[in-house]
Amino acid sequence: MKGIILAGGLGTRMYPCTKVTNKHLLPVFNKPMIYYPLLTMVKASLKDIMIVTGGNYAGDFLRIIGNGKEFGLKDISYTYQEGEGGIADALKLAENFAENDKIFVMLGDNIIEDNIKEDIKSFEAQPSGAKIFLKEVDDPERFGVAEIENGRVINIEEKPKKPKSNLAVIGLYLYDNTVFDIIKTLKPSGRGELEITDVNNAYIKKGNMTYAIIKGWWTDAGTFESLLKASNLVAKKEGFEF
């Protein structure tokens, strides 16, 4: 299985800090943000990883991560996304890297407490399709929300006014190699992006979408508020109290 970390975009919500570096290189407690998805993949025994980056500071990743030796990797692959075309648009850049393997995709600003190695193993045994990760939240209207019926995902609704569950779809996805064919069929949404929710709903329509629920904490770090929250969660996990 290949690992793909999506760390592009301009990070405009985090100006002025992102005027001088990529958002995913800002510190979350005592490590750059990008370290956390990398460590999640390494702990799940993935060895072949690509980072999709973009913006004016893509070269900063090479200075901080290099070839991945610090993470026990032989090397890391990189590719560049021009502009901001959405998560699915960024993912399609990794098609050649993925070859015919299944892939684990993680957004570069997502941080989880759980070790998901067993969830990835179960997906490797899944004949085809996709698997998403869900987390119970108090404010599901802010997220893509999964509707579950008889133990199956039957729909994902993006930022619903009346959520049908409190299960948010977080930024970790497992796909077979048909994901790139699905992306090629997508049309830009109202905000001009190729949406990952459309990818996931395509798998749901085919009847081969499974899911796992994250038990530990999860957060993104894409705003100043969530960056602070992420730092505090990581600090507490590592035994620091303030």
C-alpha cells in the first residue's frame, strides 16, 4: 500500500504566518505539522510515501523532511499542485506514484491519537472499494457527515443544516486503484473544486465503502484556533500540563 499526504494549498486562513512558509510546516507543539501524518503512516507500517505540496514554499519540505531518513524511510516522493483545485484534484497528481496499489490518503493538517494499523490491515484484505474514518463530533454541521444504515454508509452530506448523524468524515481515506478513474469523472463543485465527498459517494453508490470510527481524539490544524487545540492535545498526550 502507498501513502499519500496532501499538503498543498495557500493557507490563507493562517496569514500572516503562511506568508513565509507552508501551513503544514507550522509547529504543532514541538514538531512541524507535517510530521504527524507522516508518523501516522510510519506507525501503520507504510514505507512508500508521497507528499503532494504547492504554493511558494514547497521547497521547505525538502529542508525539513529530506528523504525521510529520520522516519526510518529510504526516501520520500514529492509532487507539486498548482493552485487550489480541491482535495480530489491534489490526489489525482499521485496516480503514477500509486501505480496499481491501494492507497492511504491523509490530509496534512489532520492529527489523530489512534494507531490505525489494524484498520489499514483490514482494508488490505478488503477485495475492492474504499474505507473512510469517522469521528463523533458535537458540531457535525461543520463537516461532511456520514449516514449509516444497518452498519453500512449510505450517503455523505457536506455541511448539512440538519445532520442525519454526528459522525464527521475526517481527513483519512483508504482507496483501491479505481479512485483515479472516479476523479476523472468529477466536475468542479460550486466553489470550483473537485470534492473528495463526491469521490466517496461514488464508492457508496457502487456498494463497496466501509468505515472505521476513531475512538481517540482527532483535530485538524488548519486555523489558528484548531492549531492551538492540536498543540494542547499533543502536549497533554506527551505528558505536559499548562
